[in-house]
Amino acid sequence: MSSGTAEGGTAVGGTVNGGTAVTVRVPAKVNIQLAVGGARPDGFHDLANVFLAVSLYDEVTVRPATALTVTCEGPDADQVPLDRTNLAARAALLLAERHGIEPDVHIHIAKDIPVAGGMAGGSADGAGALLACDALWGLRSSRAELLDICAELGSDVPFSLVGGAALGTGRGERLTPLEVGGTFHWVFAVADGGLSTPAVYGEFDRLNEGVAVPPPEASEPLLAALRAGDPVALAASLSNDLQAAAVSLRPSLREALAAGLAAGALGALVSGSGPTTAFLTKDADAATQVASALLASGTCRTARTATSPAAGATVL
Ligand code: ATP
């Protein structure tokens, strides 16, 4: 996808040619395992979160301006906040504050990742804006410094920066890279309207009231399937502890999951906190077929095919 407004003057190796604009491409993610522990005293949950970056991307372009402004284009653009609550704006503000500089940039988001879909679109824009501003301002921050700011922005933001596949522990922000032995083919069914992540965790707590929730642990069979690049084995070990909560808040997700499986998907799950549903298929042809069947079933607004792993935030 092109960002439409990006000009020349892109960053190369952290320096800016002409200082006019820097565009960064950032992937969406799917959680192939999301193991959720009980609520902690601070309200957060410990997670064992296996992230996989997928080839649906936002592009974030930053250029010098007289004040911090945000614009957005794309099918869901009207649902994206354009004020300082936008994660891309927050990233620019945090980086500028750390370096004692003015955050005077125009941020343009070409949005292709579903909004509030459980695919970390906002987090992607935060990581993208951070990397783009770092290049535009010639800061050459280390990866560790960038990851530190990402973790401050949100639990999913560090993964948007690194991409590939990783195990996230703690709130999901402590990352260990994972080996992936092949390309996986996915279909993502995008539902109408979003689901609020805090609301889904609230429903998880409600459904698990009085239940001794075990400490979250990464699944060994899942990690082995990922290493082997084996879609059949991976499909058999997909799991999301938030799925019951997401389905409870949005019962129609049950039909979407069933429609994809009936169309030949090897496995299906709600992506993160939903309401996007993810379907693993055996190859690219099967993905195209499952996507058509999902669209025809009327259980989703749109169905997108994608592959994984995808690279993390990248300066174009
Ligand atoms: P996650 O998978 O990390 O839980 P999500 O994919 O469900 O997130 P997002 O698309 O990140 O959800 O959006 C969640 C909310 O964050 C939106 O409803 C919106 O109000 C807010 N938001 C802030 N910045 C952005 C952004 N750049 N893009 C989209 N939403 C944003």
C-alpha cells in the first residue's frame, strides 16, 4: 500500500536526505497463543503471549511541521483519534521529551490494519512513529532505548517494533525472539465494529471469578510447530484464553469461527481481544478459498489473506 502523501527524502541508516519525510512500514500481529493469568493487584494480568507478525501493514509518515498534528487515511480512518491520545502522537511526544526537543511533526497514518480489531494497529502506529521520528530527528537511538519507550507506550508496542515471532511475558512486553521454520498462510475475518481490550479483560475476570487461574505458560507443542514451520501441528495448538470472553461479548464470533473451519481452515481463533478472527490454512490457495467462503457466509465485514512471519517496523 502506498502512503499517498509520502515524498522523497526518506531516511537511510538513520540520516535524513533533505529532512522532508520519513515513512515506516509496520505489521499487524496475531497471538497464536494468549495464556492469561489471574488479575494482579495492579489490575494487569500476567501473560504468556506468543506473537506472530503478519503481512497487513500500516505506513506512518512523519515530516517537520509547526506543531504536532496527526492525519489518517484508510477504510477505518474515522475511528482513529487524531489528538494526543493517538499512540503515534504519544510516541513522538515521549521521544521528544527524552531528548529535550520540540515534537513539531506532522504524522500521517495510512491505515490498513483493522481498528480495535485485536491486531495491535494502534501499537503498530506507535512503534512506526517512534522509529520514523528517531530517523527524522537524527537521534540514532539504540534498539534498547526504543524498546524501553515502546514498553512505556503499551504492552504490544515492543513487538510491533521487532516483528517476526516472539514470546511476550510479564504484561506481554518482555520479549524473547522465537524461531519460525516456514511461511504460514492466514485469513483474517474483520468484524463490524471493534471490541475494547479493557472490556474483554473485564469479561475474562467476570467469567473466571472464584476460579484458580493457573500461571500462564508457553505451550511447548506450539513452539515446536512454529520452529518446524508445520501448519497442521500449529493449528492443533492455537489457543487464546480471551476467546471465551470475546465470544461472550460478541456471540456472532462463534459463527465466523465455524464458517472458516467449515471452509477448510486448519484452525481458527479470535485474534487477541477480538473481534477479528484468524484462520490458519495449509497454503496460499486454501487461504484464498477460505477468504471467499467467509465473505460469502456474511459473518464478517471483510476477509483478508496474509502471511507470517513479517518483518517489524522498517524505514522505507
Ligand atoms: P490490541 O490488539 O493491541 O489490543 P486493537 O488492535 O484491539 O489493539 P487498536 O486498533 O490498537 O486496537 O485500537 C484500540 C483503540 O486505541 C482505538 O479504538 C482508538 O481509540 C485508540 N487508538 C489510539 N491510537 C490509535 C491508532 N494510531 N490507531 C488506531 N487506534 C488508535
